[in-house]
Amino acid sequence: EQGSHSRYFLDVTDSLGISLAELVAHEQFQETVAFTEVRVQIARQGPFAKAVGALALGNEYANSFIFRKYLRGVEQIRERIGVAIDTGYFEAHVRDEIPDYERFLGMAVPYLKKQDTAKMIEEGTRTIMDARARWYDGLVRRLF
């Protein structure tokens, strides 16, 4: 769908000369699979307060910073070596993550008023941030 993150992602891969078929055929890194599994498990199994913590703080809020860095890096690559990389995917995340975070945060507010559910929000946030750190560490090991 035009304007969706997945469409923007395909625009990035197209600009890099990578087809969807090539991308799908490539085996996913174990670190990516593990990170995705943690995110899906929290969202499916809950409890809701844990899931909203993971999604609001551990995903959307964190992504707002991460995608700003990605965008800046892509812009620097374009400037320095003249590679025409489409930036719509990164720009969409920079634009969308904070409003998404605010929606999730609005769902979390009632749960922050009780200590037991506030603890679940914290647990969800920590769980997803730990999973994200393991993912990045694994990718760094692969690169260096």
C-alpha cells in the first residue's frame, strides 16, 4: 500500500538494487529471528501492561531515536559517496514513531497508577530492550 512502512522498505531495497525475491530468499540471521520472537511473544502472551510497555517504550520510543540515526547515516552515505538510497522508510519512522508511542502511552497510563501493573510495564520495556541489545550485539559480531 502506498505510504505504508512496508512500501517504503521496498523502495529502499529497490534503490539498493535488491529485489524482494532476493531478500526473502536470504536466510534470516539468528539474532533477527530471536528478537522478532521476543516481540511477538510479548504481544501475544501479555499481560497487556507488559505488552504495552514493550511496544510503547521498548519499541516505538526507542525507534524514534534509532531511526533518526539511521536516517542521518543514510544521508551521509548519499552525500559522501553519491549512492542514491531512498530515505522514505527512515523518514516515515522518524515521523511516525512518536505519535505511535503516544498512542501506546495513552493505553498504559491507567496501568501506571497501580504498582503491580506499573511493574509489568517496566518488565515489558526491559525485556524488549534486552532483546534489542542482544540483537545489536549479534549484528556487530557479524560485521566486525
